[in-house]
Amino acid sequence: MAKPGTTNAPTEAWSGTVVAAYGRRCIVQTDDGKRIPCQASSRHMHPVCGDRVSIASAGTDSGRVLSISDRKNLFSRSGSTRTKHFAANISQLAIITACEPPVDDDLLARMLIGATAAGLEVVVILNKSDLSDRLPAARAALAPFRDLGHRVIEMSAREDVSALRSALDGHRTLLIGQSGMGKSTIVNRLVPDANVRTAEISRWLGTGKQTTTASHLYSVGPGSEIIDSPGVSRFGLAGMGAEAIQHGFPEFIAHASGCRFADCMHLSEPQCAVTAAAESGLVHPRRLALYRRILENEVPARGRRN
Ligand SMILES: Nc1nc2c(ncn2[C@@H]2O[C@H](COP(=O)(O)OP(=O)(O)OP(=O)(O)O)[C@@H](O)[C@H]2O)c(=O)[nH]1
Ligand SMILES: [Mg+2]
Ligand SMILES: [Zn+2]
């Protein structure tokens, strides 16, 4: 990066996109294609992968983030004490599950609630379809999600990623899922130099190399980008609110109008039509149990009324 010859702000600023971030450090890809290691210019500035930023030179081959543009969205998970940001300004979420380790439907439901609340398109990937003896069990675990209308793509990243490639067209897609599902393997198949770039970026960010420790953004074609992210074992929805959680269970809606109370939360209220539907098998009992567990864990009792 050329050193600016003047301190006049407009002439020394470049625009770019954060392609990886960790703490206050990040890598910015400038609009003319250079990747520059940068540092946030203040303690309160936290660049996130996918952010549009303006940067200035901070010496040879490094920069300083001057400002972050307003985000269209910020996809995060929130525990009771900490929020972890995955990426900003995304349009689609690809939730990566696999035949092995087995599908975790609690985690999957939580990610889908997060995606709905953020207004994102969603595609569910069932990876490692080459493990054919595990395939029937994985399909069965995903069946309730297919029944809700979610698109499920079965593939083996070891064999062929073309089924996913077309789903990425025109989107900035964030890949999320548990550790070991094959997110980075998928990225490496789609982006031939991803491994080299990840190693380079990890050196600057000071993150480990074995598993993914920070989100990384890559271009996979014109107008099509993917973001690899660190594996998650929990997906907290703290601060989400009861209504957003209910949106994750659209199959309850048809029954809810039959509940005795108009503001029934389908927990332990009398004459709850959703409870009755679960008892008669019209709603999957596992889904009602999951809904109750999420609501009770994430929404304080006083916030449960709609
Ligand atoms: N059999 C089989 N193994 C796969 C496939 N895709 C990935 N793997 C293996 O699964 C393991 C984990 O793959 P990664 O790509 O590192 O998983 P990840 O989701 O990026 O994991 P984290 O970075 O920890 O979140 C590796 O040993 C891969 O070789 C597949 O389609 N079939
Ligand atoms: Mg990975
Ligand atoms: Zn009810």
C-alpha cells in the first residue's frame, strides 16, 4: 500500500471489505483487490467479517480502520454474558450438518430462529453423504425441517460440491454449524487458494491454524461470496424475545387460534390447542418440547407475554 503523501483525510482513505476479523485486528480487501492487515483505530471499534470500512495507511503494508459503514445486518449468537458475532451484511445462511457427527436438532432449530429473526434466506446442508450407513438416520433427523419447507441439500464435500455452488449464486452466504461438519472442507473445494489464504490471515490475526477460529470471507464467483466460520456447540438466543422464537415454529400457528387464551404461550396454560395437537400427533411432540425448552431458557418469565 502506497504511503499517502499528505495528511489530508479524503486523499488517504481507501474503501474495502473486512474479509477476516479477530478482536481489533482484521484483514481488509480494498476495492482494487489488495488485502491489507489493519487495526481498529479506537478501543470501541469492533470490525466484523463482511463490514464495509474506510481505512488509512499505518506504515508499510498495514492500515488503520477509520470507520465502519452502517450494517445491513449482523449475525450473532448471544449467551447470558457474551455475544459472538459471525459476520455482517450477509444475505443467506447455510447451516452445515453432516451424517457424522449426528444432526443436533436443538442447535439446528436455534440457528433457524436466528436466521428468521435476521431476515435471511436459509439452506440446510447435509454433508458427508458418502457415509452411506449413516445417511438414513441423518435424513430422519432432518425430516421435520424439510416438512417445514426448508431446503435441504445432500452432498459430499469429498466428492462434489456442485449442488451447493448454484445455491450460492448472487448471495453472500455464511456457513455455520458444529465443529467437524466440513465447513472448511467445502470452502477449500470452492476456493482453490483458501488454505493458503487462511494460513496467511491466521498468522496476522494470531489465531490457531488447526480448526477455524475466525470468520473468513471468500469470493466464489461474480456476485457470490462465502464466509467460513468457527464451529459452534451452542447457539444462544438471549434477548431474542418470545415472538421471534415463536416464528421458528410456524407449524404451531394453525392450532394456536384454538387456544383458550388469545395470548397463550403453549407452556402449561389450560386448554392449549398446541398442547392438544402435540398429544394427538398433529404437531411433533419433540418440536413442542424444544420450543418450551428454548423459551424457558432464553426468555425471562416476565417477558413471555406477546
Ligand atoms: N467422509 C467425509 N468426510 C468429510 C467430508 N467433508 C469433510 N470431511 C471431514 O470432516 C473433518 C472436519 O472437516 P472440517 O472441514 O475441518 O470441519 P469444520 O466444519 O470446518 O470444523 P471447524 O472448523 O472446527 O468448525 C475433516 O476430517 C474432513 O476431512 C465429507 O463430505 N465426507
Ligand atoms: Mg473449519
Ligand atoms: Zn396454546
